[in-house]
Amino acid sequence: MEKRDIVIIGSGPAGHTAALYTSRASLKPLVFEGHEPGGQLTTTTEVENFPGFPEGIQGPELMERMKKQAQRFGTEYVQTTVTSVDLSKRPFKVVCENNTELLANTLIISSGASAKYLGIPNEKELIGRGVSACATCDGFFFKDRVVHVVGGGDTAMEEANFLSKFASKVFILHRRDTLRASKPMQERVFANPKIEMVWNSQVEEILFDEVKGVTGLRVKNTQNDQVEERATDGLFLGIGHTPNVGFLNGQITLDDKGFIDGSTAPQTNVPGVFACGDVMDHEFQQAITAAGTGCQAAMKAEKFLDDHKE
């Protein structure tokens, strides 16, 4: 069975950065990209908050540049999904979807997190054309526009507050008449004159124009089933993210939100297994912070290998 010093699971900003640092250390990392190489940034159009690109850069292009940079130093990429790992002993066993297996002396988990969707038609197709799951990423593009945020937790409140810096009006759609967000977050929203609550409401359909993108929403009242159309320039999904940790089968300690416990980051509870990026970060979830933790994981993994030479 093939054995590698470094195996990286995931190919977003964290995975690419970990690959860059470990390949420059001549460790010849192997990266399992999964079926969505580049992670969430591949669904983002203009990225204007990544240092070094004053004119902005398209999300997919940024990921492709990171990949090429890592490949330049010897990183190998495989577009395969990891289905399970055995972390009971070193070297760790990694099993892929085609039932191929290999061993890894160290493992870097950068499998990311997936935005939760409403499950309505066209929402994914309209990402970047009026639909977004990241206010910090896309809020600037809605300056002086009307936007709607869906959700009732802290994520939605944070999105709405951030968007109010740019948008002329922010509506929060919530299917109940009470919020589950923390009291401080609720108070901040209620005190913001730009934000208005739309209670007992859920989005049934996104209205859009082929040229303009999102133009409105069809919203149903959850109490009387009445449907209304609401004009909007943008729909922000504030219902959270799901960390991609299923393949770990409970072998790595998670926090109360289901993300890999970041209290000892980038080290996990298993010596030799490191985590970086959105899979262990439910607070910031930015490309630049993911890249930073990818660097940390790579350097820790290199040191671990030095300390545990066979």
C-alpha cells in the first residue's frame, strides 16, 4: 500500500496553502480535491478582500492560481473524495470513493464547510447573481440596494448588521415570530434603523431576470399561507454552514457546533492529524483566515514529521 508523509484532504484556500508550504519543504504532499475543487470560493464571483489583488479577482481564478503555485513545488492533486479514515494508529489509513487506500504519516484536514441552502429552485444557479451565503464577501456589491436575509440565528443577525453598512434597506425573513439568536445580537438588529423583521415568512421562489439576476422573492406567510411578492436586489442565506466532517466517523473531537475543535488548532486530538480552514472555523470563514491556518497546519505537520522520523 502506498504511503505518503503528508496527505491533505480538501482544496480550498487552506488546503492549497498547506500544500504550498509542505511542498516547499520537499514533503511531496498529496491533495485529495474532492468533487468541488477550490471549495466555496469557486461559487464566488469577485473576490476583493484577498490581499495582493487591488483590482479584485474571480474566486475560481484565485483557487487555480493557488493550485498552480503548489504544483510548481511538487504537490500532487487527485480529484477524488475521501470516504473514511482510520486514525487509530500511525500511519493513518485513508480510503477513497473508488475503494483505493493509502497510508499517511501525517494528515491535514481542510475539507471546509458547505453553506446551507433553502432547497428551492434556482438558488444555487443564482449564486453570484443576487444570491449569496457570505455578506462579508459580497455585501459591498449591494451598496444602496434592497436586500433580504433568511434566518433567525446569530449568523443571520451578523449578516444583516454587516449588510446594513452598504444596503439602503435590509429585511430579515424568519419563519417564526421569535428569534433563536443571542439576546445581544437581537438587540443590535432591533436597534438598527436600516433593518426590518418580516416574521412568519419563508421564501417559496426566487424571481429573477436573465440579465439582471435576482429581482424579487415569492414569500409565504407560515400562519395563513398567503403569498406575496417582494422586490429585492439580493437574497442572503443566513442559515449557517455544515462542516464536512462525515468521513471522520467521530474520531476527531468536534465543538458544540459540529466543527473540528479549534481550541488547540491546528493540532487535533489525534497526534499527527491537523485541521485548518472552515472545517474548524465557524467564526471568520474567510479565504485569508483559511490560508493562514493552512500555513500553520503545514508548519506543524513538518515539525511533527521531524520529531517522529522513522
